[in-house]
Amino acid sequence: MRIIKRLYWFVLKSFLPLFAMTFFIVLFIVLMQFLWKYIDDLVGKGLSMDVLGELFFYAAVSMVPMALPLAILLASLMTFGNLGEKSELTAIKASGVSLIQVMKPLIILISCISVGAFFFQNDVLPKAQVKMWTLLFSMKQKSPEVEIPEGVFYDQIPGYNLYVKEKNRDTGMLYDVMIYDVSKGGDNSTILLADSARLAFTKDSRFLYLHLFTGEQFENLREQRALDRNVPFRRETFFDKEVLIPFDANFNRLDEGGMRKQYVGKNMEELQATIDSLTVRVDSIGRGYAAELHQSAFPIILSGQRKNSYMGAESRLPASQPEKETEKKEEDVKVSPLNVDSLIRALTPVEQSDLIRLARSFNESRKGENQFRAQMMRDENRNIRRHEIELIKKFTLSVACLIFFFIGAPLGAIIRKGGLGTPLVISVLLFLVYYIIDNTGYKMARDGHINVWIGMWLSTAILLPLGIYVTIKAMNDSSVFNKDVYVHFFKKIFGIKETRHVPAKEVIINEVDVKRARGMIAVLSAEATVWLRRHKRPQGYFKYWEKGFALRDILRIGGQTDRVVEYLHDSRNLKVVDRLNRYPVVKRLWIYRPVSRKWLKKSLCWFFPAGLPIYLMSVVYFKRLRDDMEAIVKTCDEEMTLLRGK
């Protein structure tokens, strides 16, 4: 128990520094991504460092849900990769401690982090997002710093266009200045020309102060109308003139109340209450639209149908029938369709044209009205989905932290590579897959293509089996990333031909008995010759599906070949050893006998689209197998000749 406790502290001490380092690195990266996204709204506004620092702080808090899962994945990969690379994990397993026991303290830690992430999402994140977006929108609305360029018109001052031909950056003087005051409209603009000017702000930073020297001013004496050709204007010559232009350069914070009402500023209780109220509202609006459509659809024609049918029914009833029976008959009377075509044909051509025009106008009006209502309903439903998405997000972060840990820790134990190399590449690739799937599901849920819960849990449903798979493989010490295993598997599936590589030994311990070697070679040559005599041509289609290749003979010849190569490898004759490389590798392939069940054999045999291609492949492999047998016989003859010479 004491050793286990020390092991737990050792694992925690190995994980926590890496987790802290990777978390802040990833947080810095995503924060830089946020900065580059909104750099145009921040640069050139003259914002103070405390305002920018406040924005970056709230942005960093808002980016925690993106940085936390990646940091857990990378830190767990590096921790167990380091343990595996230094053989510490092997020593721990050799002492009887399983991988789950090694992971136990981190499982408890990550579970606590997941619970904390839930409360962070529910309580802290909404407040941080409200402040961040309020600050960001306030910065977007702030007027930029006045930096008038030379030789072009500057239009960043609302209602004014300024042109400066030349500037003296040392003294701040502007030369050859043109000012167009278009605050009253382009046709009623006031024009100011000055040889030089000086630009400054008032003390409260609400006005732009221009001190003009030696110039003229032109303005209309009355407002110009559309039909006016000549408008009286006033011309003023000045030597010294001061102009105040409204330009608020202060940073004004917006009210946070509007952002708190949005989905990003609500906790679970507020989101659920909003979803319930919006759902009731949408349902009531939908019922109102449906009732209105039902009542207003061709009201004149429907009322005329009912009236005519009721009048016809009353004329057919006897006069002595009670009034209640008359009302009952009126209810039971079926409404007969109104012949609209006959009514239209009774009109004159001019009246028909007017009627068609009115009908088209009526339909266009109703179409626009219904489209507007449909758009309103889509907006309301979209608002509901956004609240549902934000509600589910409160849980997805916690689950993602657990899944990424159960992916990263077993993968680190399997690949046994520490540092920032391989773990970083694997973490980034896995997180990119997670981010793409999660973003795709989010957009599909937001736009209503799939259910909200399906879209938001899509990434979890895809990565959860991966976490279970790598955890099981790591517990069983499976070679998931062993290249040779996959190469051998694909060679076996596709029947890729292998070549022997038998190098000469520098030190030989077991001497080769020539008589025994010649006997083994003679047996191998005889078996290969017998096989060639029995299999001169490929099997027929039906015989192939009935019996297949003689696997016992093939495996016996392949095993005998391997034994001959292994025994003669100790030969001192280099020519004998060199000839061993000419022996082919004979192994069992699936194409020799694809299936073993009789019903499946018959199904593939009679289902030609599937059975015929497999049979044609078997013909190719049969020819290759004959070539291997012929190579065995030939190589055996060469080896016998070399051994006789010895």
C-alpha cells in the first residue's frame, strides 16, 4: 500500500507540471487566434492598455473550453510517453501494478477537473462572455484615431471628407487643405479651402479642432432641390478661422444588460426557462397562423358554398318538419363544389383580365405575407436551437475532458515516446478531428438539419469508441503502432510475395551434416515434384468452390522449405548459403480456400458477380504457386550439386 501511494504521488508529480505547461501554451495559441480574428477592430483605435488587457483576460477565460481538452490530451500523452520511453512503465507493470492502477490518481484528478469544468461552464463562462462581447462591441463602435494621410481623401470622420496635400510631421502643420462638409447631404455640402491648418482635439475629446489659415469657404444659401439648376451660394474669404467638427474619440462602454439576455450570458436554469417560454411562444404563434390561414383562405367562395348548399337543403325539407331537424339536416348536408370556371366565363374579357390581375396581386401579397411569417418562425426556432446548443455545451466539455484523457494516456503507454515531438503531432491530429466533427455537428444543429442533441454529441459518440479501444489495447499490451504487424497483415490479405534474406554467419556453432542435408533436400524436392505432377492446370470453377487448394500439401512443403533453409544456414560453404535466398516463401493465403462453410461456398459459387472474380484471382495465384514449386525443385537440384562437390 505504501508503494502504491508513492506511485500515485509520482504519477501526479509527473502529470501536473506538464498539464500546467500545455494548458497555458494551448491557451496562448487560441488567444492569438482570437487576436488575429479581431485585429482590425482593435488596431488604430487608441485603446489604453488596461482596456486591451481586460479584453484579453475575458477572452482567455472564454477560450478555456477549447484549450482544456487539448491540454489534457497532450499532457496525458507526454506523461505516459515519458514513463514508457524511460522503461519506468515497464518496471511498474513488472511489479504487478496494472495500467488502470497507474492511471487511477489521474482518473480521479481528471474527474474533478471535469466536474469543475461543468461549474465553470455554468457559472463563470457566461459572465466572462458577456463582458468580453460587450467590450468587443464597444471597441468596434469606438471611432478610430485621426491619422490623415497625404494626397488622398480621408473619410473616417462621419459627415466630413478631408484632403491634405502635404504634412509636416515635426510641427504638425497641414498644407493645401480641402474640407467637404457633407453632413447635410452631398448636394448641400460646404467646402473649405485653406493654405495651411493645424489639427487637435478638445479637452473632452468630443470635438475635432481645426485652426485654418488663409482660405475660402463656399456654402449654399438654401437647400438645393431636384429641379434647381442654379442655387445661390455664399463665398467667404478668411485669414484665420477655427472649425469644430463633432468627433467623439472617447471609449464608451456599452450596457451589459443586452448581452446578458443573449444565450451566451445565461446559466442552465435561465437557458431552460428561456427554451420553455420560447417554445410556448412559437407554438402559440404557429396555432394563430394556422387558424388565421384556415379562416382567411378564400372566405368569399367558402361562405358562398355554404350558403348555397344550405339554401338548397332548406328548399327540399317539408314545411311541417321541426326546426331542430332542419338544423340537423343543415349540419349533415355536404358542401357541393362551386363551379368557378362557369362564373369566370360569364364575365366580359375586360372583367376577366381585371379579375386575373387582382387574383395575381392577391396571391403575391399572400405569398409575401406567408414568407415573412415563415421567416419569423425560422428565426424563433433558430433562437430556440441556439439556447439548446448552449445548454448541452455545459456538459460536452466535461465529457470531452474524460474522453481525451482515456485516449491520451493509453496512447502514451503504447507509443512510448515522450517530449513534444510525437505526442504533439498525435494530439494536434486528434484534436483537429474532434474540432472538425464538433464544428460540423454544431453548424448542422444550429441550422436545423439534424436534432440539436445529435449534433452536439456527435464528436463524443465518434471519439468514445476510440478511447475504449486504445484503453483495452494498452491494458493488454497490444502492439497497435507496430509497423511490422500491419505490414504482415496486408501482405497476408493481398498475397504479396515475400523474398528470403539469408545472410552468411560469421560464427558457426552447429556444423552441417551433409548426408542429413541431402536427405532433407531430397524429401523437399520429391514433395514439390509430386505436387507439380498432381496440379498441372488450375481447378475448374465448381471444383474450386467445392474443395479449393490442397492446403495440407502446401503447408507441408512450406514448412519443409523453412527447415531446409534453417539447417543449411549453418553451412560454411558460402555458395550453399547464397542459394538459400532462391527458395520462395510458401505460406497459406486466403485465396487458396476463401470460405469453409458449405452454405457460403454454394452462395458464392452460384452468385457469379462475387464468385467469378475470386476464381479468376485464384487462377493467377495458382500459376504463381506453380512457379514457386518449380523454383524449389530447381534450387534443390543446385544445392544437391554443391553438396556433392563438397
